[in-house]
Amino acid sequence: MTMYGANPEQLASLGRTLKQQIATIEGVVSAVSSMLSGTTWVGPARDRFEQDWNTSFRTALGKLNQAFDAAGGDCIARSNDLMRVMGAR
């Protein structure tokens, strides 16, 4: 028999972990942007990387943060709902 459901504490922990990753990703964006602006590097390779960084890479990391925020919030909300249903809150 297949079981459906979740452990509320584990689900809440997953949600918090996902949300904590947002700061990590923001740190990566900040560090790379800062280092890139402070690096003496001229030429087509830099131009390509900078263009990719400012369009594709930063956009992808921003979408990842949005996904972590949404999924983390959903996990926490579902955990809270489960705890209420189970009478733990």
C-alpha cells in the first residue's frame, strides 16, 4: 500500500532550507557582479561573459530564487496545515 502525506517537521525544515538558499544565491550574484566590475579585463571574451552574466545567468539565478521562495513558502504553509489538522497547533 502506498502512503501519501508528509512529516510536518521535515516539510517545514525543507521549506526553511529552500528559503535560506535565497541569501546564498544573492551572495553569488553580488560577489560575481562586484568582482567583474573590479576586474581589469578587456576584450571579446569579457564582453561575451558580461553580456551572458547580465542577461542569462543573473536572470536564471533570479528565477531560481523565486522558485525557492515559492516552494519554501508552500512547504511551510503545508506543514502548518498538517500540524493544525493533526491537532499539534
